[in-house]
Amino acid sequence: MCGEINLSVNGETVKHPEAGLTLAELAEAKKLPLDFLKGLGLSDLKVKGQPRVVIPYMNQGGEVAEIRKAGRIVPGGEDAAS
């Protein structure tokens, strides 16, 4: 996600995915329309120069009760959020 960086491991160059996650990447990975996610209030944000997806959690009154920031998608597991 968000490109790749090259690392040197034991003298060999290895490609490693760069940290971060954009809303467009999340939409593609979850096979959901980008406009649908935006309509739910999700948006992009940069944290320490890395892209994150802002995910608002609403209470029963429709007000934002909590905000989480997703920074990556974990294959076969829960998405990493802070």
C-alpha cells in the first residue's frame, strides 16, 4: 500500500510495502465504493507523514462517539487501528 521501499537485508535488496493506508486503498481492498465509505464519514489523514483512514464511530444519537485511524490492512485478520 502506498508504494514500496527498498531495504537491504543480508546484502540483498528486498521490496517492502511502505506503511500507511488511504481511503481509496481501503475501498479497493474491501471491494466497497469509495463514495459509500465517504458517505459514512470515513476520510484520509496524514499522521507523521503516513496516510491513515479516519473512521468515525457514532452513538445512538448519531453523534461521533469515537474516532479511530486505520493504518494498514492485516491479511486474514483485523485491520490495524489506533
